[in-house]
Amino acid sequence: MTNTNLAETQKFAQKCRYSLSQLAVPIDNGMLHLTASFGCDISRTGDDFNTFYQRVDHYLYRAKINGGNNVNNF
């Protein structure tokens, strides 16, 4: 996302996470309920793509190990 701050980014990620959690996909033996985790941050001075990507990927991993289905930015 461009031209957004961290709070706006987190809010958008939370809306996405919530919307996905409301979906129920029919499968052969019932319903599949979706969850999603997100890592959020904003670009910092001196960041290149790889630095930023690695940091956000780390936050995503932390969101998953903290139980999943959440948004993490620390």
C-alpha cells in the first residue's frame, strides 16, 4: 500500500483478515473456514525491497506462531 501509515495498513489487514474469516467454502465433507495472518510495517529510511520484505515476512511468521489469524507488526 502506498501513501499510508502503519495504523491504516493494520486497519486494512484487519479488515481483510475479518472478511476472510467470515467465508465458508463448501467442501465434500462440510465447510472450510478460512483464517489469515498478516505482517505489517511501513518502509523506513534506507530500506530496499529485500530489507523491507524480510522484516514484514518476520512479522508474518510471528503472527503465525502467536496462534495465527492475526495481524502482527512487532
